Amino acid sequence: MNQGKNHWVEKALYSKALLESIHYGASSPFIPIYGIELGASSIEVGILYALSNLSLNFFQLLWGYVSDKIKRFIFFIILGGILSTIIMISLLFVKCVIGFIVLVILHSIAGSMSIPTFIAYSSQIISEDRWRRFSENINSLNYLGWVAATLTVGLSSFFGLNGFTVGFLIAASSTIIGSIIVLIFCEEPNIDSKEAYPVSLKNLKIRRHDRFLNFLVLSTAFGFFLSMAWPLFTITLTKVSMLNLFEISILDIVFGLSGAVGLALLRDHFSPVKTSVILTLSSSSMALTPLVYALAPQLPFLILINMLVGVFSAFYDAASLTYVLEKTPIEEKGFYTAVYNLSLGLAFFAGSLTAGYALELLQHLWPLEYALTFLYIIIAVGRLIFGLLYRNLD
């Protein structure tokens, strides 16, 4: 692929990433809230988070393996986009909690097609010395797209439109447009599938003292405590803080905007810093969020903590992607990415499910606010401990 062609393909990848972030920004923050609108209980909210994350990450292993094996990435990116669009529109017509959860799981499976294949394809286009900057650019676009989409949904709700309908339609439209862009500008890499290494844990050398395995274990443990808070956040916002859809969208906007601005302003200053140091600082700082939700769940304090932690989260995501790109062989990045995301999916499944059931049990002993506070303290301690352990990666 010549340099001029590579330039347009790279632009297409950025466009796809931006449109994908619009898709998730218009849907992800509002899917669990829509579930509560349909009558979901604490356990059902936990199940929704758990199964959607598990399916999103589990099936990446399959798509990552197959795409690396046959060296076909564009096919899965486009197919995933088409299926995501169909399912997102279908969400508008479901009226029961169980049916809604099933469709969300199917949406996660469809979305999982493009994640490892996008990274694997990008590694064929982007030179190795530009991976860190590419991942930072992708994360900046992710936050900008998320902010724009969430803001649009929030404003539509503020002006009297059905925010859920607007959000799901934006999500469906952005995904199909992204697939069309990829179809037009991108082509499968000209690589003989026989050149690929056979995929096995032995050949991948994922062993006890491998740095990637250490990163995998730490990310899984941290992900457990990260995801424990997600169903609790939703319940706090809707049942304790009593925020409406527009106010909830403000929190997501602040979170996404601060992440994008933080990356843009600070990434050059952090370029000489080791990835492990960035992971340590960013992850341990995320212990602050559950403490604020526990002790001061009023909108002004929630805005402030989302503004602060949005920056840390952006650097954590960028550093995690950079670590995966730097520490894995180019021939099998799709599979390695899928293994990493599968471990996160299992952690997210266990964390979200644990939180949902724990809250349901604790509510038999304490009022809702006390039960939430107890769980938030546990989450904060877990995030801090495993966040600090990232320092040992190097």
C-alpha cells in the first residue's frame, strides 16, 4: 500500500473511530437508564452490565482469532457495524426488561467484531514508532465523539424530545456511516495467511513471568473494582440524586470533554513518561470517584469529580492501548487484544454482577444510601491498591 493510500486509510480509521465513539456516546450512558425506565431491579441492572460487558469482550476472542488466522479485518468491521445498526433500532421497540437485556447482549456481540479487528488492521497501517501517538489521537476522538453525541441526546431531552429515541437513532446512523467509510477507503492487507503464527498460548508465550501477563492480571483485578461501581452509579443517579436525563448527560459530557482536553493539552508533557507510571497515576486516582458518589452525590460535586477523573480515565485508556500495542507481536495483535479484552470482560462481568447482588442483599439490612456507601468504600480501596501495583510492571 503506497504512502498516499496509507494517508487516506489513516484518515478513514480516525473517522471510523470518531463515528464509533458517537455511537457509544449516544447509547451507552442511556441504556441502563432505559432499563430502569422499563422497570429493571438492582439485580437486573447488575445483570445488564455484567452480561453486556462479558459478551462484548468474550466474543472478541473469537473475532480476533479468526481475523488473525485468515487476515481479513475489514469484513468484520463492516459486518459488525451493520448488525449493530439493526439491533440498535430494534431497541426502540422492546417493552420488557428481559427482551431489552437480550438485545443489549446481541448488540455487544455485534460490536465486539470491530474492536480487535480495528486494532489489528491499524497495526498494519500505522508504523511502529507512531503507535503511541495514534492511540492518543484515537482516544481524543473517542472522547470528542462521546461528548458531542451525549450533548445532543441531553439537549433533545431538555427540549422535550424523547432522548432515548434520539440517542438510539444517532447511534444506529453513525455506525452505518462508519462502515460505509471503511468500505470505501480501506482494503484488506495483502498478507499471506500462511505467514501468521499458529495461535496457541504456548506460541503466544503468555507465561508466568511475561510482562504482558502481569499487565493482564493487574488490569483484570482493577477492572473488577472499576465495574463494581457502574450499576451503583446508575442507581445513585436515578434513585438517590434523582437526576433527570439531561442532568445525567451533563456528567457524561463533562467526563468526555475533560478527557479530550486533558489528552490534547498534556500528552506531549507525558510522552517521555513510562507507560507503567501513567497507568499507576491514572488508575489509582480513579479511587476518588466512588468516594464522591458515596459522600456527596449532589450534581455540583458529581460534575467536579467527573471533570477530574475524566482526564485520568483518558490517560488510562490511552496508556492501556499503548501497552498492548508495544508488548505484543504485530502478527497477532488482534488475538492479543481479544485476550486482553476477554480478561476485562470477565472482570466486568464479575464486578457488575457482584455489585448488583450485594446491593440487593444489603438493602435488606440497611437503607439504600448506607448500602451504597459501604460498597463504594470497598470499591475505592480496591481501585487504589491495584492501581498502585501498576508501578511494578517495569
